[in-house]
Amino acid sequence: MTRLEEVQYLRTEPDGRHYNCAQSLLIPFAPLVGLSREQADALGANFGAGMKMGSTCGVLTSALMLLGLKGCSPQQSALLIQRFRAAHQDTDCAHLLPRAQEAGIARKDHCDALVLEMAHQLEELLTQEA
């Protein structure tokens, strides 16, 4: 299974387990940055739903963790944040989720799309740095 396929698989709630947005990115990319899957799972546990308080989207926080562990530059991290904000007008779940709801997009569908979008970007960034 490719990393992108694993990201999608984790979002399907296999075996009834819910993997939050951060875990869904951290786990498949863990081997690229020297983490075990178990470490990645634990690391991302409290970053879903904007750190469980509507703050910065777990997709973005987990992506920044991965970039940091891979040794990417601060400029690459800043560019990732800028792209996310330009595409979604915000970085906080407290604003992203209501916007999606107003557009008629279910929360899970919205979050799944953000996870997959970021997985594609990470695949590019982390493999070109390898």
C-alpha cells in the first residue's frame, strides 16, 4: 500500500477506530522521518479538531511536524502555511468547519479532503528532500 493509499485507508475508520486528521498523516509518513507508526499514532493523538479546541487544523500541525523531523527549512514550512491559508482562507478548525458546513460539505468529507490534499503535498515535499 502506498502512503497515499494508507492515508485514505486510515480515514475510513478501519476496525471502527477513528484516526484523526493529524494521525492520518503522521502514521503513513512516519518511516520517512524516523518515527515508528506507534510513535506517530501517539504523537498525533491530541492534534485532531484543531488541538481539540478548534485551533490550528491537525492537517497543518502534523505536516509541520513532519517537515521539521525531515529537516526542511523554515521557508518551506512558511510556504506550506501560506498555501494552506490561500487555499482555505484560514488555518483554524473553528473557521474552516463552519465554512464547509455553510457550503453544504459534511465535516468528515471536508476533513478527508484536507487530509488527502496535504498528503499529496507532503509526498512531494518529503520525497524531494530525501
